[in-house]
Amino acid sequence: MTIIRTLFVYYSFLFILVLCSSKDTEVNNGEKVNIVAFGEGRCSDTSLKLLNRLEIFFFLSWMKWHWLPMWRMLGSTGRINFEYHPYGIKTTCVDSDSGDDVVCECHHGARECLLNQLQACVIEALPNFEEYMEVVTCIQGKQNISMAAEACFNEPSKLERAKMMSCADSRHGRKLFSDHENFVAQMAPEMDWAPWILINGKRYKEAEEDLWQFLCDRFIDPRPIHCPKKIIY
């Protein structure tokens, strides 16, 4: 009788553990995780206040230290769908008075608009995230599109530097950039910060702080071998 009671307690404990772990993980059985990120070119300016400098550093560090490493580690698992929209806060695009162009204003000025437009042109030319993510990350934070083009379009690729530069500073480029506003309206109408990260349609602030860790701990099960040691959120 004692053995039966012991076995009952043991298996009850295991059952509780399974229930708890299933609640902690929001995606099971190898399902794909859908991530959508909204951001800005973040062109730094010597006249910016300290707060804006910190914002710029935060967003650049997120792109280069969270977004890109996460994809390099987990992209090969086939468990992640990712899309990026270069359209942030305090940004507007409207038709010109003549109706034959688009006029855009960006959070950090005209140079940021050009960087966003360049990213939009790259995303159009390379519609698969696997192709455009490295280039979009490279463009992020450059002082202007000339510096971005020189740094990001050197290696042989599907992108021609002159063509991308022309696109970024054209009506077509402005229209491409403006089109990303539609995704903000549809998916993130309450956006008041960049980067704004949606995972399976819901915003998670924790994803801004450590995207890789957060995905592994909350959304990817079974856990890939690339994941860091689990922590509790």
C-alpha cells in the first residue's frame, strides 16, 4: 500500500510539472513563431539631446545585438517567421498638394526618412526576410544614405548600389516607405516606442530587452540546442 501511495504521489507531481511547463510555453509542438518588428533609421545628429542619443543607442543595439544574432542562431530551425517594417513613431507620409508625390516627415528628420526609404527599397527588392535582414541591419543608424550605400552594397548581390540609391530618393521609394504605415495601422495602432515587437500578434516589452532569451523561454518548444539556459520571466 505504501508503494502504491508513493507511486501515486510521484506521478501526480510529474503531471503538475507538465501542466506548469505547458503554461510557461506559449507555442508547442514545433509550431512557427511569427515576429513583426517596427523601427526607424535612427540617423544620429550632433544637435540631439542626451535622451535621444540613448534612444538611438538602444535601437541600434537591439538590431545588431538581439535581432541579427537571434536570426543567425534560430533561423535555420525553420521555427521563426520574421518581418520588419521601417516605420516608427512620430512619422507621417501624405500625398503632396499636386497629388503626384508623397511627402514624409520622420521622428529624427529628413535623413532618417531617406534611410527608412532605402530600407523599404531593399525590402521590395529582396522580399524574403532571410535575404533582406543583413542589409537592413547594415543600413540601420548610418549618418546618411551615401554612407549606407557605401557600407552595405559592396559585396556581389542582387542589389545594385546606384539602383537602390535612386529608389530611396524617388517618388517610388517614398511610396514604398509610406505603404509600411498601413502595417502600423493594422497591427500596431497603439505604437509609441521603437523598436515595437509583436510576437504572434501581441506586443511584448521583454522582447526588446533580450529577444533570443525570451523566444527560447516562452515560445519555442521543443527547445532548440542553440538556446541559452532558461530563466524565469
